[in-house]
Amino acid sequence: MKSTFDCALLSLLFALPCFAQTSTAPGPVPAPSAAAPARAARPAVNPQMDAFYKLGPDSLPMDGVPKGTFSAAKVIPSQVFPGTQHTYYVYVPAQYNPAQAAAVMIFNDGQAMMAEPGSVQAQHVLDNLIYRREIPVMLGVFINPGRRPDQPEPTPRDWGDRTTNRGAEYNPPTDHYARVIVEELMPAVKKEFNVSADPELHGIMGASSGGIAAFSTAWFRPNDFRKVITFVGSFTNIRGGHVFPELVAASEKKPLRIFLQDGRNDNRRPGNLENDWFYQNVRLMQALTAKGYEVNYAWGIGNHGQKQGGAIFPEMMRWLWRDQPVSTDPNDAIERAFRGPVAPSPQAP
């Protein structure tokens, strides 16, 4: 059964190779041969490999599309990582109705995913796709890596690997970061917003170490999160994250839907495959496919970064959320109309 992800369209738009899910499990990833000296030499990193990945219209503000709003910065202390705290922002779409439970999408490294100008600008994707009924009405929760009060807030330029608790939170293949999201962040968000209790309406995404953290959250807490997107996920031996293909193979299948993206020039490590980003992403994809997971993936030519992932993020979201309820009644005028903003509640006298 092929995925509904339109690979041909992406290839046309972004000139990148794209592979969709099939029912036949691919074979194991072949390890590079030590007997191929000329081709095994480690190539120099070419920063221009990302040059052709650009944000499309769905990642930019559009005239006539209702705009959501960001909440003020909110800070929650962490019991999972004592002495640290997390800053987060909630993006509330114009169509959010407090009387109706909304879906939710968590963005790790929130400061980078919401940055303007930026490589993702996820809030515009939410606006455009919600308006056209391509994804359900959802809150976007942008959470920064944890830090001590004396440490600086991560920024789009410095994601905090050396100045915050990011590495300890995101990289280990444990349930610790999942507990931050499920036991600390979600209760705080639910105090202010009407969030659906259905785990099928809970998604999480991230890039690099934030990508493995997104996968770990759903892997260890599948009753809370079931939709995952990763850009250039760090499924490597930074802190043991290269073990996920074996965990997938040895565990019962979980009710997850996953989209993986990586580039052929993402932190390659000839002779050190545990820390070869592209090799480990392909290994994880193959393990998930062999186990029968609902998985999609796109392998491009890019470096370690968000350029390709950001360019195709709208399509990732359409694929991830494609099972939202739909009416086929030709007389359903609401279904056939754009989603307009929720009318403001009448003011009490």
C-alpha cells in the first residue's frame, strides 16, 4: 500500500528524491565497504548542498488568510530535570474555539521553529493549512530546551547545546524528555486551552537532537503522542540514540505515524557508523518499515540543518494529519468553505 504522500509533486517542486511507504520491507542498510578507497574518502562539507531548498508559499503569510497569535512566553519548572525550567509559547490559530477540543502539535527547539525569518516558520504553515481544511484546527506549542535560571535562553542562532540542558534532555533514548512533555508541559497547556484528550490528535516534531526527542516522546508514551516528524534526526551515538532500530525490531508495534527527513550530506562519518546521521536515519526507517509502521520519509542532498525539512514541512503536515474527519456531502456548505476565524464571544454587560 503506497503512502498518500505525493512524492512526484515534491520531486517537481523541490528537485529532491522522495520515497514513499510500501508494503515490502527493504533490506538492511549496506555498510560502506572498507575496500572502496577512492569513494570511501570523507568528502569536504559543501554548504551549498542546501542552496536549492526554499520555503514555499504555504510557509509564508498569505493575503486573506486569518492569522493566529502567540501567547506571551510562559515558564514551567521541571521536576524531571530538577533545577531547570522550560520556556514555551502557544500559537493559537484564529479558528480556535475554546468550546471545542483542539488538536496539538509540539515543536521542540521552539525558538528556532517559530523564528522569522527562519527555515521553518511553522506558525504560517498552521495558518495556511488550517484555513484550507488540510489539517485540523490545532494549537502549536513551541517549547525551548530546558535551562537553569542563570543560563541564557536558546536562540535561533545558538540552540543551547553548550549553554542549556538540551543535550541531556533530547539525546538519550529514555523516557525523561517524554515525561517533560506529558507530565509537565501538557498539564500546563490544558489549564489554559481546550486540548483534545485523543492521542491521535497529539503530534510532536523536532530537528537534529530535537528530532530524536520527538521520536522518543511518542515511542515511550504512545498513549499520549502518536504523530511524529523529524528533520535530520540525531539517531546516533551522542548518548546512545543509535539503538532505536534494534528497539523497534524487538518491541511490539506501537500505534505511531512517523515522517523522517534527512540529507545525504548530513554529518557523514566514514568508519564510525554509530555516528553517521544519514546512515542511522535510513536504518531507523528500514526498521520501522519492516515492523509495519506507518512511516514516510524523504532523503535529499542537504547538510545538517532545517532547509530541506522546512521546504517540505507543509507536505509533511498534510501527510501526518490526513485522517481528519471529512464530509462528502455536496450540500455541506461548511465543509466546502474556508475555515474562517471564530467570532468573538459577546461581552458580558
